[in-house]
Amino acid sequence: MVSLEVELVAALRACAANESALDFEAWALRIFRHQFERNLPYRAYCERRGVTPATAVAWTDVPAVPTRAFRNADLACGPAEIVFRTSGTTGGPEARGRHLVPHLDLYRACALPAFERFVLPDGARLPCLFLLPPPSLRPDSSLVHMCAWVGEAFGTGVEWFAGPAGLDVERLSRRLGALEGTGDAVLLAGPTAGFVRLFDAGHAYRLGPGSRLMDTGGQKGLTRPVSRAGFLRACWTHLGIPTYYCVNEYGMTELCSQRYDSMLRDRFDGRSLDPRRLVAPPWLRTRVLDPDTLASVPAGEMGLLCHHDLANAGSVSVVLSEDLGRSVGDDGIEIVGRVPGAVPRGCGLLLADLAPS
Amino acid sequence: MIAGLQREIDAALAARARLRRRSVRETAAALAAASTRWRTDPELSSKLPEAAHLGPEMVRAILPIVASQLDAACLCELHAREASGTPPALVAHVLASNVPGLAVPAIALSCLAGAATVVKSGRADRLSAPAFHRALAAVDPDLAATVVTAYWPGGSTEVEDAILGRADVVVASGADASVAILARRLGARVVAQGARTSIAVAPGDAEHAVVAGLASDVALYEQRGCLSPHAVFVVGDAAGFAERLRTALDDVARALPPPLATTAERAVHRLAVEEARFGGATVLESTGGTVIVGAAGTEVGRRTVFVHPLRAPGELATRFAPATVECVGVAGVVVDADVLRRQGVARLCPIGAMQRPRIDWPRGQRPALGSLFRVPSEPRIQVEA
């Protein structure tokens, strides 16, 4: 018998290759049934909310779990082939979120076509320079995993520029200097904070035409605040990479799919005047929700972002993020920020040690 | 700005010198009279709601509570008990932004100590300090001349070093990180009043007045202060208590409607609620607030209370980390004040009185007035009947 995941991989591949459309709603409900049957913590949560496969009639009916639930429960529909962990969370390893992925194939099947569609729409094949540690150092990082696949699938070579001591700016600088001399195009990818560290070192290069970068993580890890516009200016002044070749990626450890900056894809499609936004492959939808009612807000209004990722079939497909954003156009979103400790309080100490008896 | 403030401080110090022979009784009476004027200041009731992001009904409820702290007899008793040694010449207060009206006890304590005062208001309440200064000037211009009110954005190091650097004592309240930065720069003169929270303990069958009092404690100040309860430990029927608390929160909301929350505030609340729900907690949501039973508690705001079953009152001190809880509201059970004191609790009071501290409340377990005299002291707890 063919498993749901195998079928889904085939469907995603066919969709990515424009061979057949993806019936999002049908898949969403089918995956919900699958998860309800196999993922016991999720099932218990759905039952408490009064939602079962019998009562869910639309993809928007499927209950979302908050990302924080990934810290406390093993949310998987079967034995995990790999466990991805969030990074940078304070509070020790036990406070880090973990995403149990039973079918790595599914992750690969959704990650690569999306990356190609939004970062390499021209079919370029480039040397890949990752401002990241190699998989051997961070086997539990979903981003590192994805970049490794990108390198294998689309790269003409792969180099990693972070080690146990962090980003090796000097080595990266030397490499960029050498590349500048050849005039060859290159793909740079890594955390936004890594690029800012490179810029702060003060070097400036004119990388070959067609060079591009993919950054992710936004303000996280930055030692100083950097606006998006400021970041894009620095990409031009320090690397010679124009704005439209700078593609921001929005991803979460808890999701297998990612959103990407629309700019390069729009340019390739002749839609350069469209607003800059984060767009997704067809198997990832995002709703902007009113925090009080968890109903969708009117277009353009700010709310909590709730992602429905079919590629998360092996865990939980609907994730209520800690990001605030708004919809842009009919296919995009804009991130406004992270949900802060927003209550204006002077006594904002968490009662971390209070536990139910 | 710095030069102007320096001149004002010079004038305040000179005014202080002129008041050397002033009796404590006279000062206390002036402060009490000023607080009565302050609470009816028309600018406060008209502008404070928007500035502090509170409902007008809430501001109307809070102003008398703040003013009532300045009871002349209580001020005199406090002075007799805690004033010791050489008074400071200049006390600076850096006020937190979360709770309005903090300027009133701050100025009063400095005046009571016989010091000149500079008060730096918090961002969200730049009205209370000037209003109290006005009120004091109306009843006692000489005493008012010892007070300087100011505002500058937090982190303005040049201003802070120049102005706060002159003070003998700097009382800094607010977020731990902000207070720590000041303490690093200004050294031992800083009395740091960082982040703390409050809790309550009650029997499951507590009478209605207790549950209503707790709902009021929760609602007042919109849970922004360190005296605001965010959790209640219930001996007995916790689920039943939670249901009654939800009803009581609704009742309070009719008199004190919550302010409109920002998207970010609503998102913080929603994520906490959904996390609790995912963990199997019972969540009772209504317009008056949220009661959560069976989840580890955080400060969520929006009148959210975590209800924790407690087997026996004696276990209470084991249920929170040391030096995190400022006040414990108690009803219908007996708790060991000394055990709670050792756990860092500064105040023990009846449920329903949590937001009505006396002027001599030993905030952060330090003597309210004695800390301005830098009198060494064992960690204190105030037990209110």
C-alpha cells in the first residue's frame, strides 16, 4: 500500500513541475485525518477543541497548534527520521522547539522546488557559499539541511563558512575577493545576521553579474538593528548584488515549507512593479488571524500568522506562529514583527517555576 | 536640557537647606494635603487614560488609591521608625512606565527624608509627577521648591550621568535590564527595584467577597504592576474557584472596562492561551478576563489568572522561585510569613487589598524610607491584617 507521504511527494513534485494542480483542500483534510489518527497529542488537542475529521469540512477548520507546543510535545505521526531543533532559544536545550520529521523525502520534495522557483528562476547553477556550519556540525538544523540539498541539486560547488567558533569572516572575505577577480556569479546563503557581520568587517566586493543571496532570520541574532532597506543597500555596496537578487527567506523549524521574497521571481515573470512580499509554493498557505477570535482579518490588516503546510504531513500541518504580519496582494504576506512581551509592564518576570500540581 | 535641570536641582537643594528646621509633622501634613488635591487634578483625569493606555474608569479608580497612601499619621510613624542617620541631600527617582502614579509615593518619601528630589517620569505617565508638584506648590510652596520633575527618554546616558550622578541615592524601578544598566553606571547609590510579580492563596470555597476582591486586584492597573496577581493557589476545589473567578472578573469589567488592546498585546495573550490549551489546561475566557487551570503560569496580561491547585498552604513557598514574588494576597488560609519572607516576599495582605499598599510597604524587602538613608537592613516582609 502506498503511504500518504509517498503519494504526497508525488503530488508535490507534479505540482512543482506544473504537471498537475494541487487540490489543497482535499489534501488538507486528508492529511488532517492522517494526523488525527496517528499523532496522539495533536488528536487530544483537537478533541478538546471539538474538531475531528468528521466535523472539519474546509482546510480552515483544521486546528492550529502554537509553535510553543513543539517545545513540550513530540508531535509526529510516526518514528522520526530526523529531529530538527530551533536555535538560539534561551532557557537551555529543553526549551528548544523540536520538529520530528518522519519522512525526510517530503521535506526535500517541497524545499528544493520552492528554492529553485524563487531563488533560481533563471535556472542558474552557481557555486554555493553558505554562511552556515556544515551538516556535520549542525545535523539538527533544518536550514543547514536544506542548504546542503540546494548545494547538491543546484550548486556547482559547496563551501561552508561557519565553524564551532561562528562565522569565519576572514576566510569568507578571502573567498569573495578571489571570486571578484574571476567575475563568476555566486550564490550566497545564510542568516541575515551573518551577512551583517560580513558587512561590518568593512570589505567591499563587486561579485559577478547574476550573483545572488538568500538571507533568513531577520533581526534575530543581529548585534545592531538593521532595516530591510539598510540591509539591501549594504548588499549592493559590500557585495555588488542588486536588490532584486537579494531574496529573503521566511522559514521556521516547525515547517517543512518556506516563503520567499517575491522580487526575483516577479522580475523573471515580468511583474517587477508588483509589491515586494513573501510568497509561497502552492502547498503552503498562510492566514492572518485576529488574535482574539482566530478568524481571518480583512486583507491588509495586521494579525497573527497561521501557516498551513501540507508538507508537514508527518507532524502537524497547521502552526500558529509567533509572528505578526499582514497579507499583501492575493498571494503574499509581509512580516511586521515577532510577538513581543507586549504587555507594558515593569514587573515582567516570568513565573517559570510555577507548575501545576 | 541638562543645564536647565542642573539649575533646577541647585534651586531645590537651596530650598531644602531653608527647610532644615521644618518638623516632620508639618511635612507629612503638607504631603497628605497635596495628595488630596492631586487626585482631583483635572489634567490627570482627562489626559492620563490615553497616556497610560488605561480606561477612564480605571484612572478614576486608581487616583484615590494612590492618594490614600499619603496618610499624615502613617508618614510620621514611618519617619519615626525608619529615619536614621544623615539624610540624603538629593534623591533621584527613575520611575517605571508601567503603573501610573508612582511619582506620588516617590516624591513623598524623599520629602519625608528631608531630601531634595528629582523625579524622572516613565514614558507612559509624564503627568502624575508635575501634577503632584503643582498640588504641593498650592499647599506648601516651600516644600514644593525642593522637588524637580523631569522626563527624558530612557537610555539618555549623558542626561542620566549628569543628573542622576548628582544624587546621593537613585531609586530605579522598571525592567530588570534597564535598572541593571543604571546600577552598573551609577554604582552603589542605586536602589534597584526590578521586575517582580504577585500571587494569591485562598480556599476553594472562599466566600464571594474574597473572589470578588481577587478579581479587583487582578483588574486594577491592568496587571501591570508588581502587586498585580497573575496566579492564585487554591486549597480545595480549584475548578470551582476558577469558574467563580471568571464570573467575578466579568462583574469587575462592568465597572472597570478593559482598555482596547493592541494587536501585539492580544497576540501575546492568544499564544499563551493556546499553549495552555494545547497542554491540556482548562481555559475559561470571557470579556472580563481569562482564567486558566492546570498550566504553568506566565504573565500574560489582559486580566489573565492562572489557577493552581495547592494541597496545603504550607506548600506555597515551594511553588515559586526565590525573589520573584513581591506580594502574596491571602484569604481563608494560614501561611507562614517568615517562610515567605525567606523566599523573598515583601508583603502579605488580604486578598482585595493587594493594590492598596501602605506608604511603608518594604518594596523589594527594603525599608521604604530607610533605604533612602542607606540603613542596612535584613530582608523585610510587611504583614497587613
